[in-house]
Amino acid sequence: MKITLKDGSVKEYSEAKSVYEIAKDISEGLARVACAGEIDGEIVDLRTQIDRDVNLNIVTSSDEAGLKVIRHTASHVLAEAVKRLFPGTKITIGPAIAEGFYYDFDAEPFSREDLDKLEGEMKKIIKEGHEITRFTLPRDEAIKFMEEKGEPFKVELIQDLPEDAQISFYDQGGFVDLCAGPHLMSTKGIKAYKLISSSMAYWRGDSNRAKLQRIYGTAFNKKEELKAHLDHLEDIKKRDHNKLGREMGLFTTVDVIGQGLPLLLPKGTKMVMKMQRWIEDLEDKEWGYVRTKTPLMAKSDLYKISGHWDHYTDGMFVLGDEEKDKEVFALRPMTCPFQYYCYKSEQHSYRDLPIRYGETSTLFRNEDSGEMHGLTRVRQFTISEGHLIVRPDQMVEEFKGCLALAKHCLTTLGLEEDVTYHLSKWDPDNRDKYIGEPEVWEETQQHMRDIMDELHMNYVEDVGEAAFYGPKVDINAKNVYGKEDTMITIQWDALLAEQFDMYYIDKEGNKIRPCIIHRTSIGCYERTLAWLIEKYAGKFPTWLCPEQVRILPISDKYEDYANKVCEELKKNGIDVTVDNRSEKIGFKIREARLDKLPYMLVVGQKEEEEETVSVRSRFAGDEGSKKLNDFISFIKKEIDTKEIRKEEAAEETK
């Protein structure tokens, strides 16, 4: 048989060889660093036997696939360590992930002290250097094997496999785990690792199933690589909006109020108000929207018409019991059914369309408690919601307009390069989840695909991610930990107009069903604020800052001038404060820098006599003396244009 290697060279063998044996035949050094093989493009175990002509690449720790094998093996070492130190623990799954690995256990919560002990036990297991071997069993024998070991979660996983399947296991010196592999040849192959954190998780992601404890870790081939990654994690922690937002006094949460119900503090509220006013003016004055204001709740009757009662009740806060109460209400999870009745309040002709309804909507979603996180996953939130009622012939252009508006908002906030676009489609194999006929779904999805192709947008298609009444474009972004959330949604709806008996009168006097676009322009304000905190590490563009300027008088003698400057700035709509504490000017400057302020104005005798201000900024440090009116003109332009000024130099303050 001929083995064609990555460099084009060919090895010939007269009998079957494992990937590891071939690596060793190439060189002893290659065999020592080998983690897996790649046969005809498929990653396989080093133990895989080759008995035919193939293309073979030896995967090492310098390859992403090789690093994944190291991490997967590390997860098994972690599981063995947990079983040693916490013998009653039941094991579930432990995959490699983007930046490390995790393993879920049926156990009591793990403390940081527990993780440190587990790291020590992992070190012992690695030092023991057990050979890792693979074996298979028929399905029935595999079930019995795991039942005897008292591992019910593993039994369930095996039971889900085909009856004729051969089930693979890996044994590392007596600890055996169900796994498809691949794995290293020995536990000694793990050179550098760290257990990062622990959290709660649900078995198979189902909140109705067992609560598990998940341990996150990471592993690298070299200690230097691990250190660099841990340093990166420290930087991430500094940017984490859940930590930084609280430190900056933007929001807080209180146990007696409840999970997922954050309190926006004055600074955070001011930032959201600035975004909200900008979006409302932008939509109404430049994009032709009209405002509505609709109730925060409605009777169940409304949601039965829309289909939410049948398809979305688990995600709603229901007030009352249909079996006991005459009327049952629910807090609204979205605004669309309400705005449809705004449309239906009068008759419309084809000339009236499109009608673009916009509303700053407070919505309520009954998110699972395990999903709550800061401002990104909450139970009450405010969104820039809108619904466009359009003629079928207007649908494509209006959909393009919604995409253009969303991209404009992202660009203005400096976030456009951080997003990915997704065409979220229905799943034809799960018909119960959706309303409408297959041909309608396929037609609308193709329209959206054509639009995105025409606009040269890079996107991926996600099956099963559509809403129950229509496909959508989801604009997603990742937080500092790599978790992806949807920031903006634009949805094509050819179904709900029928549900609500919506129509317009065409040229011939016929009643015609309109189409509907559900969309946001900036998405959820709370989630966007979280995104901005992490993007800018709290150093926001000037126009968004809750405090744009702080005036620092050198001494008490210049408070009157500082207050005069403050009044002039306020008259021009600039958010400004005066630091009139009896502190040294160097201390005031350092505090203002720690507060991440865009501008500080130092004033003393010279500034008072010349009606100037000494300008310091986080962008360029000491910007020198400026006439007060000149500074006002300068900063107003920056605010009005929503400029994102880059930091030119770090300011050193003695």
C-alpha cells in the first residue's frame, strides 16, 4: 500500500500499519510529538490501522487538531482525578472546546480549593504515565459494562446509539471512559494545563434534566503557551461587563429583586438614554418610522391568535390560570401582535404602504435561571423594536433597508467588524415547531438568501434557528469569553398577516394580505451596553459617555471659574462635572483617568485670566491650552458626529 504524506513523498508498506507506527518510521522525533493522524482529510486516532492507499498527515501539538486531542485527553485525566477525590461522583461528558475543555459531573458544587486539589491529582495521574488504550464492545455489552460501573449517564448515551454499533472506550491505567476519541498515546503527553472555573450545567442542556457541575479547564503543549493564555484570560476578566460595569457604577443586581432583573444606575441609564434618543430620532427623521406605545401585557387570547401561546408559552410570564380564572394575562415577550392592531385600527390602501412602526419596547422573557448573566441574558429588557407592513412587491427593498439601518447603527457604534451574519432557517424535520406551509418557508428563505448574496454579505445558514412564524437574519457577536449572542434580528414574515386578518386595498379594490418585517435596529439596549463595555473596556466614545468632561480647579480659589466653565458646557449639551474637592491636582487627574473620562479641563489663575482651559484627554494626554469657546466647538463636533476617537498615546501623570 502507498501512503502519500503531506509533503508529497510516498511511503510503501506490504502490511497494515497504525498511524503511530508510520510516524515512528518517518522519525522518532515526529512520533514523540504526534497527537493524531489525518487520513484523506479526516482526523483519526494514532492507533488507527491503515491497510489501503491513503493521503496521510501526522497531526502534532502545533496543529489546532492536535491541540484539541491534548485537551480532550486532559478532560479524561480530570474525570479520573474527580473520581479519585470524590468517589461518589457520576461522570457525563467531557469534550474539547475552542479554548480548552470541560467535563460535567453529577456532584456537589466545586470550590476553587477543590479545583486546586484536582489539579494536584491530575499532576499525579500524568506523572504515572499510563498508556492509553482503546477497545470496543457491542452495544448490549457496553450498556452492561457501564451499568456495572454505576454510570447512568454513560448508559443513556450508549442506549441512544444504533443497536448494531460497536462502542469505543479508552482505558488509562484502569480508569475507563466511553469515548469516540482520538486521544494521546499516554497521559504523559499533557505538558501544561489549568482548571479555570466551575459552574452549573444541565444534562444535555435541558433545564428539566439533572443539574450538573461543569469544570472548565485548558491545556497547551508548552508552559509558555499556557501562561500567555492565562494572561489573556486576566485581560478578559478586566473587560467582562459583569465585573467592569458594576465597578464603573453602570448597573447592579439585587437578590431580593431577582435574577435577570438588573438595575441600571444613573450612569448606565444615561448611556441607554443617549442610545435610545439617537435611535428614535434616526428611525423617525431619516428612515420614515412612526412611533407606537403599546401595553406591557395582554390577555391570552392575543397570544393564541399569534401562535405564541402554542409555541412560546414556556418563555412567557403568565399571570393567572386558565382552569381557574376568567381572564388570563401574560407579560409581552414581543410587540408584534400589539402593533398589528395599530395597523388594523383603520383601513389602508396600497398607497399607504409601507408603514414602518417603531417602538422602544420593554419585553419580558422567562429565561432559565442558569442562563442569567449580567446584562446579556435578562428577564426584562428594552429593545428598538419595529414592524414594517409592506406590499409583497416592496418586501425585498424594505428588507435591504432594514439591513442597511442595522449596519449603519453597528458602524456608528464601532461594532460592525465584530459581528457575524446568520440566515436562520426552519427545520423541515420538525414541522410541529412551525406554522405555515413548506413552500412558503422555502420561498421566503430563498428571497433572503438572494438579498444577502446581492449585498455580498458573508453569512452562514443555521437550520432550526428560525422563529415559529418565519426565517430571519441574525446578527451575532461574541462576548469576551467567546459565547455568541444575537444582537440584532431582521425577520421575514409571510404568515402572521393571515393569522390577524390584516389586509390592504389594491388598485382594483381587492383585499390583499401584506407581508411583515420584524426587525431591530440596535437590538436590546441592555445587551448592547454590555457589548460596548467589553468592546471598549469602559473607554466609550465621547458621545456615549455619561460624564464627558470633568473640570479640575487647581485650588479652592478657582472654583468660581470652574463653575462658570461648567455652566457654559452644560448650555451646549455637554455632560460635565466639577471636582471641587480639596485634593492635589495630580490626585484629581489620576482619579479622572481611572474613571476612563474622555476629557479633563484643568483651570487655575492663568486659565481664569485668559478665559482658557488646559485640556487633558485619554486620547492624547496633555492637549495644551485652548480658548473655552474653541474647546466647546471641538467637543461638540466630536459628539454630534459620534466620532470614535482613537487613543494616540498613553498619558503619564506624575
